[in-house]
Amino acid sequence: MSAATVAPLTKKKKFDREGFLYFLFVLPVIIYIIIFKYKPLTGWYYAFTNYKVGMKSSAIEYLGLKNFSSLFINEAYLRQVLQVVKNTLIMAFMGIFLSSPLTVTFAICLNEMNSTRARKIVQTITTLPHFISVVTLYSVVYFMLSNSGFVNTLLMSMGKISTPINFMATPDHTYLKMWLYGVWKNIGWNSIVYLAAIAGIDQELYEAAMIDGAGRFQRMLHITVPGIIPTFFVLLVMSIGNLLNTGYEMQYVFQNSMNKQYIQTIDLYVYNQGISDGNIPFATAVGMLKSVIALILFSTANVLSRVVRGSSVF
């Protein structure tokens, strides 16, 4: 047999040690996602049953879509769900379409500060609130806005009011107040992404613009803003995907009998129905519908981003 007819021996694939090390870095994240994101999905089973806390497995009855249909058949449930969806959408849209431009503006202004020391001080002061708990945030707000708080004391000493104003126990401007609390807590932290995007812009563009006689505002408008637009749109698409995930921690801490109707979001409603009232199947059904709607919104935003910008998240 000639050497030409002998099939070439396949080389044994070498062990990719570097790739394996990268995999080990990612492995904790994968485990975290499986345990805390995918495994809880098995709890969706309760949305199709009559489960109660402490009920034995043999006593659980399969109800099909009864818990879902009660959303539309039961007028009280429907009214509650529509109100919490309205609250969630208003807070979410305020968070996306008011907070995002404000964060971009703050990041640009912070980047334009000439004094490095002043920039670090401002960034530190605005970033620190992100790391304090919501309970601590409530304590600060209570100190400022309660009947005996700093604001009422100041207004009364100035003669502007004769009796204290209970800012925290009134339903007036609930959406605006929750938005302002969120801005104060997160604007510094959220601006870090945009500061990183600004740092990645080619500095030669600024130098060329300065040679051409462009002023600071013109450089901001024609170089900085277009440079961070891709980052802005990626975060915007992801924010739309999380449109209904406005959270419940802050709303839970700040809620009271006066503002509960306007402050209760979907997540807080699911918590109140499932944990406080023990209606776990119905709460699970509402949570499932929220997840499905969020997935549809994210996919729609992703497609629109691909059509408008030519790129998308996936």
C-alpha cells in the first residue's frame, strides 16, 4: 500500500487550559443564574393549583387556568391589577425617559469639570447613596419631611406655614416623590457607565475640533453625545425589557394607608397577595403574566433597535 493511500492520522486535540480557566471564572455566575433565576421557575406550578401554605402534596388540586381567568372575571382583582399596572408603568416610564437623559447630562457635566479633585468629590457624594439601604434612605427622608422634620421646622420658623405638612402621609405627587428618591439614590452610580463610554472616545477628535475652533459646548454636542449614544441605546433597550421590574423594596418601605393605592407596583402587589394575604396561586399567576409581558417588551425593543440602529443586544 502506497503512502498516498494511507489516511492521515488525526491529531489529538490539545487541552485548552486558558479557555478552561476562563470557564472557571464564568462558572460562579452560571451557578448563580441557575439557582436564583431558573430554579425558582419551578414555583410557577402553583399558579395552576389551589396551593396554601402548609398544604400536603396529596391535597394540592390542579385548577388549570382558573387563577389566570380570575384576573379578568373578578372585578375587584381586575381593578386592583389595572391600578398596580398603571402605577408600575408610570414609575417605569419616569425612570426611563426622565432618569436616563438626566443621568447622561450629569455624566457629561461631571466629565467637563476642570478640577479633578472637585470631580472626585461630586462623584463620591452622588455615588454613596447607592450603597445605603432603603431603610436608611427612609430614615433620611423621614428626618427631612416628617411633621417634626427639618423642612417643616424651617418653614414654620420662616413663617411660611402655621401647621406642619405631612409630606409622607399624603397621596399627592406620589409618583414624583418616588422618582426623586430613586434619582437621589442612583444617579451617581448609573453615571459610571456613561463616564466609561466618554473615556473610550478618541481624544484626537477633541483635539481636531479644538484646532477647528470648536468651543466646549460644540465639542460636547458633536463629539461626546454621539460617542455615548450607542451605550445609551443598549441601556435603553435593557431598561425597556425591565420596564415592569420597578422593584418593591423602596415602595414597600415608603407605603402607608394614605399612598398605598398609588405606590403599589406589580412586584409589591405580588408580595402583598402572596406573603401578606397567603393567596400564593393568584400572586404567582400575576408574576407569570408580568414576566411574559416583560419578555415581549424586551424582544420588541430589541427588534426596533436592530431596525433603527442596525444593531441590537442579541
